[in-house]
Amino acid sequence: GNSVTQMEGPVTLSEEAFLTINCTYTATGYPSLFWYVQYPGEGLQLLLKATKADDKGSNKGFEATYRKETTSFHLEKGSVQVSDSAVYFCALSPQGGSEKLVFGKGTKLTVNP
Amino acid sequence: KAGVTQTPRYLIKTRGQQVTLSCSPISGHRSVSWYQQTPGQGLQFLFEYFSETQRNKGNFPGRFSGRQFSNSRSEMNVSTLELGDSALYLCASSLDSSSTEAFFGQGTRLTVV
């Protein structure tokens, strides 16, 4: 079946540190891949996406590259800010299949000043 | 353009009762999907509706049901509530059933006591 595995954290960084959150997936065919962010008390916001192998999604300084050979979609940011503190979810949209979106467990990021 | 609107934001119900949650998608979007978010299980797909028809359903008991109206608004119903149904219920809207990009509402926080 389809599944997403991401590092669960929590992750605590100092402001301006480099961020990596690992995400790997299992899926048949060619899923689309996403990173969503959830701020306290809010729903999910789409952070970035990639729809085919070697695509790089980017937004607000965050980047992730769709790696078919390693079935990975790791999230990176060169210099985090306090305002980046949130929970980050990696997700896939299967090609075909019965689920609209399949999510990882989420990674809580705290950035200290 | 208004986002996805979920009502109510918070609900407290007693075991055995039933509850109905509402979701109004982004104008022009015709696909609505529902997710349950709990600390233990994370985000799990409930079902998707498109053109008033259920397209896909996740692995939830029959107590969980939904429907979609001709204006694309959707409701989900949970009957015979159990303590374990306490969760954040998130609705997401997409342009159509093949669209991989989903926009989430703020969710309805259901507490079963």
C-alpha cells in the first residue's frame, strides 16, 4: 500500500540554523509529493509540492526534491526563523488508489531565538 | 477568494450521540475530502466527494458517513459517538477529483465525553 515515513522529532533548532526533515515514501506508480505545515490551532497549509521525478518544490526558503531512486522528498531550509515553528507533514497523492492524500506522522519544529 | 470554511470550530458531545460537521469548499472547487487527525494515528483519510458522489473511502467504520450537496458543500456525520472519536476533523477542497492539490480548512475540534 501507500505510506509515508518521516522523522518524528521533535526538532529544536536555534534561529538561522539549517533544517532538514527526512521523508521517504512507498507507493506504486508516480505519486505527487507535498509538504504541508500546520501552525498551532490551525488547519494545514500547502508549503510546496513536486509532481514528477527530479522536480524541486520551493516556497518561503524551503525546498524539497522528488527523488524517485531513493523514494525520498526531504525538506530543507538554509536558515530557519522563529516564525517557522510549526508541525510539518510530508504527504503523497497516489497515482490511482483509493486515498486522496496519505500523510506522514508529522514533525514538530521549534526554533529558538 | 474565500478559503475553506468549516463549522463549527469546536464541539463537545456525549458518548452515544451523533454529530454533523459542515464544510464549504473554495468557490469553484467541486471535490471535498475529509480527514481525521489524532495524536496517536496522525492524519487519516475518511472519504472524498465529487459531484455529490462518494469517490473514495478510508478505513473507518460505517458510523462515519458523509454527503455532498449540489453547491459542493459537504457534511460528515458520526453516529453513536465513542470517546476515541475525539479528534480534529479537517476538510480539504480541490478543483476536481483528479486534482492533486488540496486546500484545508481550519478544522472542527470534536471532544466526546
